Amino acid sequence: MLNVVPTVTDPGTGEIAANISDPDHSLNYTCGISIVDFAVSYGAQTNISYVAISGHTAATPAQATIELYNGVTLIDSVVLQRNNNVMFTFPAQAFQDLIIKFVTVPNNYQMTVSFIAAGEIITLLKGQQAGYARNWLNRHTTQRTASTLEVGPISSTQRAKALKGSLSMPNELAIFTEGTWQTFIDFSFEQPFFMKEFKSKPESTYLCYDPLHGVKSHPQTPTLDVITLKFTAFNGLT
């Protein structure tokens, strides 16, 4: 939904609604202070199977809920204890009005959101290797502590640090590599993409960028390929 300007309920003074549809995370939108849920409407949309939110602060003061609607019909929702990025996935459908609603406590809290995206998902059904980093649970923080001569801690400094992720699919069908995956490679160089680890957990999501793709032949059969993907990740936790 790049370049789509949404309609905002409880708009912020002087805020630019188009910022919400821009993957540039230096561009944000802060809602107003009315006692009403902050909602973003994208109108009619077709062939949508995911909606994702990155860089929000809904759960900063207290537990928050994010809800996805097709008009007046609730499609999915998630209750957040922390400001995790969120990705709702569902069977592809047409939306009469695609609405994302943020239910915060208090309901006049001025929350901020950086980026909302929607489109078609790619489901990886086979071949993923276990043991990769759970980047939706990790922190964008590194710490350095000064110590005494006896190595007792004195003081600490912290700084932000990007997370790194990788995905390995050593047994992927060649027909997938030559078709759907090629389309995804092109997309990944045009804009960031979202990765969701658990279907039932919308909060198990992180935004990925600076991809490094690799495709090799399988050592035993030409019908399979070895796919690798390395990327930088942003999970929204601050």
C-alpha cells in the first residue's frame, strides 16, 4: 500500500497521514488526544492476505490491543504487553474497507506509528532449518560496562544496535525457487518485508531489510535447491 494515503480517526495536529504508508521509519504519525480509538482506514483493497504494523508505541503506557477490520467485521486482533511489530495473516480476501484500530490505555494516549503495510504473503511450508535467532524477542541494545581492577562493575553505557537474521531452506523445490521466490527477491530490493514466525502469534514479527540472497543447487537432486537469506531486522521493541 505504498503511496496510499489513509483516512485517520483521531488525527494528530499537523501530522501527515501519508507517513504511515512510507517504509521510511524516520517518518512517523502521532495521533490526537480525543477519547476515541486511533484508527487508520485504507478503503477498498483486493487480494490481501497480510497486514503488518511496524514501529508503534501503543503498549508503552499499558497493555494495548490492535484490531484488524474488514469494514465492520473483525478479522483478527492481538493483545500486546510490549511494542512488538505485528503481522496479521489470513486467507486472501477483498476488503470493503481495510481498518487497523489501536485500543490503548488510556484511550487518549498519543501513540505513534511508523509504517503499515498490506499485501500477499509467502508461506514457507518446507525446508526451514531450526535454530535461527528469535529476533522478535531480542533487543536492539548492546551494553558496555566499566569495571574496577578487581573487575567489579562501575558504570554502564548502552547504545542501539541492529539485529541480524538469517534463514536457510536447504530442501526447497526448484519450481518454487524459479517462480515465487524470484518475485520475492525483486520485492525485497524495492521495500522492506515482514517475517512472522508463528501463525497464531501476530507479535512474532520483525521487519527485514538489506537482504543478501543466495541460491545453490541441491547436492543430491536437481529438483531441489538450497536457499539462504540474510538480513537486518527491526522488531519494534524499544
